[in-house]
Amino acid sequence: MKSIPEKPNNGQVNFDDMINDLIKNFLEKLLKSELTEFLNYDKYEVTGKNSGNNRNGNYSRNFQTK
């Protein structure tokens, strides 16, 4: 997430983009923490190795919503 919202040439902040970024980051953190809670171990932790309940990676998805 960008710490300072980018300003267009007229000096105004695009709040739609800022809100979309906030929601996106919130959902990503929520899903990652849900996976950690479900599997009962943190990412890269040795206890999860060969447990039969492994993290298999992820991939990006693009949703176009308004």
C-alpha cells in the first residue's frame, strides 16, 4: 500500500483509489491470517513441514468492481 496517496496534477487526492487500496489490503491481510489460524502454524514455520496440511502458494487475482 502506498503510504502517501498520489496526487493528480490538480493537487487533489483520488479517494476512490485510496478506499479501494485500503479494502484490498485489509482483505489480503484477513485472508492470510485466516489461513494461518486454520493451519495452526505461521508461514515458513518448520512445524507445518510434511504435516499433510501445507501451504501450496498463491497467485494474484484481478477484480474490477465499483
